[in-house]
Amino acid sequence: MYIGRGRRKALTVGAFLLPSVLGFVLFSLTPIFRSFYLGLTSWDVLQAPKWVGLQNYRELLASEEFWHVIKNSVEFTILYVPLIVASSLAVASLLNGKYRGVTAYKVLFFLPVLTSWVAGSLIWKWILNYRFGIVNIFLGYLGIHGPPWLTDKLWAMPGVVLASIWKDTGFFALIFLAALKGINTEYYEAAAIDGAKRWQRFSYITLPLVSPTTFFVLMTSIINSFQVFTQVMIMTDAGPAGATQVIIERIYRYAFQFYHMGYASALSWALFFFIFLASFAQWKLQKRWVNYDA
Amino acid sequence: MMPKVLRFLQKTVFYLLISGVAMAITLPFLWMISTSLKQDEAIMILPIRWIPRRISFQSYRDIFVIYPLLRAALNSFTVSVLTTLITLLSASMAGFAFAKFDFWGKNQLFLLFLATMMVPGAVTMIPNFLVLRNLHLINTFAGLAIPSIYNVWALFLVKQNIMSLPEAFFEAAVIDGGSAFTLYARIVLPLVKPILATLAVITFMGTWNDFLWPLIVLSGDVTKMTLPLALNAINSRWGEHWNMLMAGNLISIMPIVVIYLLAQKYFESGISVGGLKA
């Protein structure tokens, strides 16, 4: 637009675009095609890839493990998503209170977001320890005999979810907080004059007005749920007995520990399919409940 | 007007609630600190003690003895700085080109860039590993950092930011005969500093905390491990030594907390522009 013409300009633009375009070709465009190709081959890295057509996908769909892994991811999603929406909206509502010291609390609530998932997982592995973990100690104070959490087939996934709620609440709360701050206070004042109770104001004003944000949080948290990895690797090593095996963890193992690159690539496309499907469904459903009027 | 008593009651309930939540979020950290200050024989004792009978910094010494943790911290620092610099440089250059130049196929290229954001990282992860292997960059910091030359989200942010700058800055510089490079270095970079700072803290933190990509690229060489890889290794070999693990955790968390306290507003703008990931 500004400098030079013809060849000179082309060179300038080319120079500024070079790193990104190079990266795009090397680390995004060709990898996408290559991954798709690899998904149609059988490859152990040592010998040349062998074309097998759709066999990886057929194998995948026929394998018990794949559906077990999907079931685990769905279990995580069903537990995690409603909890994270509720907890982050609740925390955001608290942080929206016009009281002194709220900013200090905000810093505290953000600490888990700053913590790496490896560190967070190690903390929770220790906290969920059957006998010496503080979760079961506190449950004990309430007269509840806590489960063995991460070493129990039934309780391992809820344990991982609990850690994830702790880790992510501060993040989504700040997103909700921005939405809450954007609500015109006149709505509440008008409702108060009309004698609306607190919960009525919440469900008839707050909820509809933050629904675009709720939609964003739902989308993000569902997509994240299907990409859980580190917490499972550290907290349970995908156990016990495969109870916390999830898709990314399977992709990692098949590719980099078993060297089944073809099968792992097919798995990664299955993941893409599920994320796409979930996002598409959400997008279609949003008309019914998301309010963009305000 | 509400009666005074009611308002006082409301305030009390508010502080009780928010402090309750704060406790739930902070207690895991406090337990981490408490455990890290215990001696081996004091870790697994009932009833639990929040303040150790004998406060000991032994685990902070031991962890450096059993594992090259200082090396891991330096490695983490190196890859985080490297990745941040590469991201900022590449994204700001391309952002400038997209914002201020017309060229053939510009919109199509940009759409193509945006479309790749739909593909999850797990899909490109395997081929990216293979590319790095062909380039002999496995187990190198360069290999870990180089894929960040392509970051659509960062590029997009810088582009939007440059487009929002007043046209007059650029016109004046062009009339003075400034080259594209002077425009970039003298006008663009100084004016988009806030968004670059946002990108910097987010990229730094993301790289510092990342586990999967370093696990794939760096885990073949112990001397190259970053802090998350080191903690993972310590966990699998000395998993019962909770005091050491918690000490290592605290060491790995502190730098980011310090950066956060110094640059809080950039973290928050990072959330509002959608860069910070949960």
C-alpha cells in the first residue's frame, strides 16, 4: 500500500510474510495432509509406510478400547462442563460484589490458572491420597469415609474432574466477570422497584444477559474436555485399569510409545471429528437459548 | 434504602462466601508448602499437621541433589524466551504485512490461516514431530520453539491492532521517505507494545507450563528437560517423596506468579482477547 511498486513491493511484502508462510506450510498445511495420509497407512517409523486404506478407521471403530476411551471422555465432559459453568459463574458473581478487598480475592482465584498442569496434577495426586490426602481428611471431619479416588476405577475420573474444576474456575470466572460488569445496572434497579426477588433477578436478568458468554464457556470447556491430557498422565497414568484413558493420551501412546503412527493419526482425525460435531451441534442449538439482544 | 442491619448481614454473608471459596482454592497450595517443609518421616502422619513440628528446608536441598533441577529451570527459561521472541517477531511482521499492504491473494491466504485454527493440535503433532526429525531438531530447544513461527491467533491480534492505529502516523512517515522496515521498526512496534506485552506474557507462561509438546520433542535427553518434564521424571522415580515433589512444584510455580504480580493487566487483557487458555 505504501512503499515501492512492482518487484520491490513484492519483495518487501514477501520478506515480512516469510516466517509465517513458511511456518504455515511446514507446520500446518503439509502436516494436515500428511496426517490424513498417515491415517490411511500402517507405519512403525522404521520401514516405509504401507498403504492400508480405511483399515485403521475400521479397526478403530471395531475396537472396544476406542469406545471405552470415548466413554471416558464423555464421562469427563458430563461431570466437568456443568460444574465448571456453575462454579465459575458463582465465583464471578462473588467477584462482582461491590465490597472492599475483592481485587485481592481475584488474585487468589487466579493462582491455579498460573500453575502448570504438571504441578497442579501433582498437588492433587497428593491431596486425593486415600489416607493422608486432605480431601479425605476433611470428608472425615464430616463423618464421610472418602473413597480411594485415583486408585479406584469408579472414583479416578471424578478425582481428575475435581482437580480440573479447581484449576480452571478462576479462568472462566474472569470471563464471566467481564460479562457481568457489562450488564446495565438499570435493569436490576427497575426489577428491584417491581419487587423482584434476588433469585428472580438472577434468572430473569443475569442469566439471559450473560448467555453469549455462557455459550462461549460451554464451547471452550467441551472442546477442552475432549483434549484432556496432562492431568491424566500425571495423576493416574490413565489408570487404574484404563479407567481414565482419554483420546490425546491414546494418540500420544500409540504414536510415541508403540510407534503405530498410522493408527495414532487416524485417532487424531477421530478427535477432530468429535470436536467438530460438538461445536456444530452447539452452534445449531444456540438459537434456542443464547440472547444477543442486549 | 436498606436498613443498616440488613446491609451488615449481607456484607457478612458475602465475606463468608468469598472467603470459603478462597479457602477451597488456596488450601491445596498451603498444603503443598506445608508438605515441602516437612522431613521424610513427617509426611505421612495422622493426624495431619499444617505447621510441621520441625520446619525443614531439606527437601529443597535434596531435590537439587537427586535431580538437575537448576538445569531444568534454565532450560524452561531458555525455551520460553526463545518461543516468545519467535512468536512476537513472526506475528508482528506478518500482522504488519496483512494490515498495511495490498497483495495478490491476501484475503484468501488470511482465510486459509484462520481455517487451520479449527484443526486440533493433536492432528498436526505427529507430522510436526516428523518434520523436526528430518531437520535433526529433535532434542533441541530450536526444535521445540520453531513451530511457533506460525501462530494465527497472535498474527490476528497484531493485525487488528495495527489496523486500529491512526492512518496519520503512517502517512507522515511515508512522506518523510521511510522504508517499510522503518515503518515497522519505528512506528508499528512502539505503537503495538501493549498487545505485544500481552502476547509475551501469555506465550511465556504457555511455554513454561507446557507438557505434551516438550514431552514429544525433548524427553530423549535428560539435560534438555524443562521443569514440567523434570517434575514428571521425579514423580515417576521418587513418587513417595511428597516433600521433594512439592518443593519442586513451588519452585516451578513461583516465577510465573512473580510475573503475574508485575504484569497483572497484561494477563487480564490476554483473557479478554482470548489468548490465555484454560
